[in-house]
Amino acid sequence: MVTPPLVTFLPLLLILAAFSPEPTIATTHSKPKLFPPRTPLPTQALLRRHGRPSGSRVAGNKLAVTAAADGTNTTAVNPFTAHYFPQELDHFTFTPNASMIFYQKYLINDTFWRRPSAAGDGAAGPLFVYTGNEGDIEWFATNTGFMFDIAPKFGALLVFIEHRFYGESMPFGNNSANSAETLGYLTSTQALADFAILITSLKQNLSAEAAPLVVFGGSYGGMLASWFRLKYPHVTIGALASSAPILQFDYITPWNSFYDAISQDYKSESLNCFSVIKASWDVLEERGSSEKGLLELSKMFRACQPLKYADSIGNWLETAITYTAMVDYPTPANFIENLPAYPVKEMCKIIDGFPANADILEKVSAAANLFYNYTGNQSCNQIETEDNSQTTVLDGWGWQACTEMVMPMSASNESMFPPSTFSYEETSAACFKSNGVRPRPHWITTEYGGYKIDKVLKRFGSNIIFSNGMRDPWSRGGVLKNISSSIVALVTEKGAHHLDLRSATKDDPNWVVEQRRQEVEIIQGWIDQYHQDMA
């Protein structure tokens, strides 16, 4: 069975006209895909559900972006302004196409920024930069409230940079994902160079060349933040990399760790819940083996259209179970879907609430609806469409997962998922068939390292916070132990996917409050040391 790809401002008066063409401000933003847990190939179910914006407001997204009369983007909570930077297509060659320009989107909030003094009698406040990942940058800005929460303390300028080939930062417009020839410019190294060039130009334009700069990122964005600190230490003084699975490559992390971690999340809430989910896959396969069975399953799972493939339901269920474990936050959130606090516990309560002899698929269907329809506003479940998951298409993260971001994953017999294996050979063949390209599975560890990371970074790296919550299955591919006095791991037993980057709430448990306090203290130390060194 294949799992769908998974996978965080008062009006700004500063207008950077030199960087921005006359922009067309987007009026919507969509939810991005995160990482593909078992396969590097994109599948259709989640691609449709959380794909690129279609030009209309995305259902379930509570923070609508509007275009103000002065061209400023605002939200009800965190206003920001959108700008567009003329970025070169290829930073690493001097071919005729290399100097082609595309416009990279970035957002700014200067509400709390301590500007550089013209008289030279005061240091400028720091720049806090979010290294954008696989989605529209507004989506990450509105889900990274921690940066807004701490900006007043530091007098910081906030910058959110969109990753190339996502959102509005498409080098070839609507044709950007049409072929391997265009998508070939989508790599992590190109993205890091984009960030460095934009940041350097921005600081010059603001006369803030001496201002310290800290990068932030969550998930793939967290990986980019940590790599940016290692590759561009002259640009940033430190990085907060939250839920960054930089060790989920090659043979560094056990391949079964992701699915074993999800299974442990559910088992820790209820052994019965774990057992029901584990037993459901065989029952689903048996019933979905006939047209009559598929029709019955279509009714049971309230599918919007009659189902053609039993695997579609398996994908649908596995997505709900996996995402729910990732976002097992201690407070209600709408990061992926609207969900209650501790949704794994709530999902298991639903399963455990059924009589022991109840239909096992009725149990898991009801549990999955917590993820897909917690608000109760969906009359049916869009499980499958006419061109369902039997085919693949070119898309941003699918391309990255088929080129450099190859994360081997399997499911052991001990997990609650169907046992599965991973093969580099089969992955290469599948990627070539769908995308016309073969992966370079060992490129990430060659470019950024990963093996014996504790010994390597201890000798030359500095100023990186790796934060992870152990409820998040991606944590197993993260850095979980301190490497040195300045490369630290902040690990919370009950934390979930980059929870620390979310806005603080009055209901946050003490361990989240303490984690964020430590992060602020460490960042303050970096900035203080920077000013001492400069003096």
C-alpha cells in the first residue's frame, strides 16, 4: 500500500521598490504537502487535497489573505507585506539560461524592528528569516507564530522567503512543473543560494549589513535552516531547525523508525486502538477485492463517488493516521486540518468507544473522520477521483523526492501498518518511469553530511538548535542529542511536528513554554556574542 505524500504583521511602511516589480498580490494560500513517508512518488489523493492554489479560497483555511489598497498583504493576526526579488535561475553554471530571471516572493514585517540609526549611535535589530519549504510562503508565515511572539523582545525584522518552484515563485510560470528540463532547477542547493543572495541584497538595501541574522525553519524548512547555517555561516549567525529530519537518509536512521514511531504513539494511548488499526488492513483488502465489496465500502466510508480501488481507502486511512500522529498537538490547531487537542488520544477514544464485536472498518472509518471532518461540515469524503492514484504527475516535492531527497522507509511486522520494504532499485525505476529522472540517493549525505554528525559538527559547526518532539515520527531522523555547547538538541517527550514554532497560547503546557524559553535564551546568547565580537 502506498501512502500519499505528507510531507510552519501590522502594515509595513518599508517599501523595497528596487526589489519588487509591480506585484500581483495573491488572495489565497493553500496547505503544502510535507514529506512522503513511504514512497518518493507523489500520489493523487493528497496532491488534490493539499496541492497548489487554484485561484480560489481553500476550504478549511481560516486565515484568508486580502489585498489592501496600498498593495500590502494583511491577515487578521499577522500582517505582512509581499515583495518579489529578481533571482537568477541557476547559481552554479554560466550557461545561457543560467542568468534567466524569475521573481521570488518574500514577506516582511517590520512592526517591531529596531532600525539602524543614521547617527550610528544604535545597533540595528536582528533579522529573523524563515527559510521557506514546499508550499506557499503565506501558509508558513501564518503557522510560525513563534517568530512574531519573540520579535518585540529582540526588535527583530521578520522575513519569510518562499522556496523556488512553490507558491508564486515559479521560474517558468504555469509551465514550471511540465518537464524534467524545467524542474531540473529545483534543488536544495539552488534554494539555499536563493536565500543567501536575497538576504545579502536585502540587508544592503536596508543599510543593515551589520545586523545579525538568524534563520528559522520547520520540517524540510528546518533542514534547509540547519544546512544554511553550515553552508553560509558568513550570512547567518545561527539557526533554529525544528523537526528537521536531516538524518533520514542512506543508512543513518533505521528505515522502519517512522512507522514504528507512529505505531508507538497509538499504542501508548490504547493497545486496543493499536490492534484495531493493525487488523483493519487485511479486512479492507479482502472486502475490496470484489465490485460488490467496493460498493459496500463506498457507502461505509461515505465516499463522494463509488470507489474503484480498495487501495484508495487504504491511502485515505493511512494519511489520516500518519498526519494525526505528526500533529498530535496539546492544544486545538488547524495546521493540516481542524483538529482537537491531542488528536491521537481522541481518535483512539472513538475506536475504543465501539462495542468489541462492531465492524472493524466502521471503527477505523469513524476514527479517520476525526481528521477529515472534525468540524462536521463535509457531507462526503473525497477519497477517489476519476484519475485516482494509479498514475503520477510531476510536482515540486515529488520531483525532489525522486532526485535528491530520497528517504528510505519501510514498515516492520511490529508496526500497525502493513509490512513493507524499501528498494533503491525499485525506487529508481519508478522515478524514471514517472519523472524521467533517476534519483541520486546518496547526494544529500555527500553535500551536507550526516554520518557521524556528532563528531563532525563538534569540530567545525556552531549555533544550531535542533528541536524535536518525540510524538512526531520525523523526530527519529533528527538530531536528538547535544553535539557541542552551541549545537544543542531540545527534545520534548510529548512534542509534535515543529510545535515550538507555533504561536503561544494560554493553554500551552509548561514543557512547551520551557522549550521556547530555552530557544529565546540561546538565540539571545548568539546575538550578544555577535555584538561582542563585532565590538
